Amino acid sequence: MKLEVTQSKIHLFEKCGRAFQFRYLEGVIVPPAAALTVGRSVDHGITTNLEQKINTKTDLPLSDVIDATTTIFEKEKPDTNWQDEDPGKQKDIAVSLVTAHHEQMAESIKPLFVQKKLEHELEDFKLSGTLDLIEEDGTIADSKTAKSAYDMDSVGKSLQPAVYSYLYKENFGKEAKGFRYDVLVKPTKTLPVRAQRILSAVSNTQKEMALKRANVLTAAVRSGVFHYAPDDSWYCSAKWCGFWQKCERGGKP
């Protein structure tokens, strides 16, 4: 069976090969951090609205979208690693983010597919991805929650747009109109929630580089040799790595 490669797997492998090995080859599951639970909750609220909009062409009331968001938040709350974060405050942030999406972004969205899984088999691996949104005009869009605004050239330098645009072309036989990040920036002490849209075309060079990165991952899996994170990386620590206690660097091989 061919290895299934996703942009998330490539990201984790490039960040730390041992973390990739623990997660995807040994099946070790670690509790999600607060930011991930907030992101999942917001994504579920947005998805709940856009899935029904494919047929109705109308957005749900905001109260329904908030209810969908908070339901998932409460479901995942007991299994989340909150560290120093207050769950109540994080829930409020999730509500503020999905509200901003509903009030500032949702009305203009014309969904054709929502949470659409696409796959394409290559010689050594199968590339796959679940696209948040494909609009009627052929634009691929992905919703993000973030602590700070994205760079305006983020589409052009990120792996996800390249992978998703490649999969779109291989599955639909034509180029996507473009790729768009719908970014919901979390509030700070001085700034409210901000909604940011970044739309750009994805170059063939980007897509070719994504395939090369996927090939490097595939070769590592075949060889069984996985690199550690760099010695000076901030995430290689007991606080930030959920695999720390299983890793040799954590003292418990």
C-alpha cells in the first residue's frame, strides 16, 4: 500500500522526523493544545454553515453557527491540554472568531464543495488533502485562526496552497482560479478580532516543490531514518512537544 502523504504530514516531518514517526507510524495520540481546540471549533461552526449553504444559498442564523461552534468546544474541552490558558476565555475567543467570519466573510461565499477530500496517486505515494472550501468560481479557500495577521505573500510561500491546487488540477482537469486564506486573527488587549483575506494564484514551481518535499518524506519512511528537530528549536521541549516523554531527548526512550 502506498504511503498517503498530506501537507500536515510533510509539515510535521520537516519540523521533527521523530515526532512524525511517533504520530503517524506508531499512532501515538497527544492531547490537543488550546489553539487547536479553538481552531477546530471555529472550523466546525463555519463548516456547519457552508455545508447547508450549498443547497439553500443562504447563511444560517448566527446563533446556529455559534451553537455548532460551542458544542464541539465543549466536546473537546475535557481532552485538551490547556496549560496556562483559561478554557472559558478560549471559548469566548472561539465565539468571537466565528462571529467575525459570519458577519464579515460568509455572505460573499458561494460554496460548491465543503470539506472535499481529493486524492492523486503518484509512483511512490498517494497525495491527499481535505479542502475546506471550493467556491462555485473555482477558488479554493481555507479558514485559519491565528494570533497575528498573515503576511500578504503567504499563499505564495506556503505548502498548503501548492498541495491543494495540485490536487484540484489532477481531479478536475483544470487549474483552480486561485487560493485564498480566510484568516481570523484573535483579539488582543488593544485590538478586536480581525478578518483578513489573502487571494493569489499558485505557480507551477510551488506545486513542483511540494511534490519534491513529499518525495523526501516518502524516502525517509522507506529508509526508516528520521531526523530530530534542530537543537535550538523552541518547540523541542517538554512544554511544546507532546511526544517529549517518549523521545530520547526527553530522557525516556
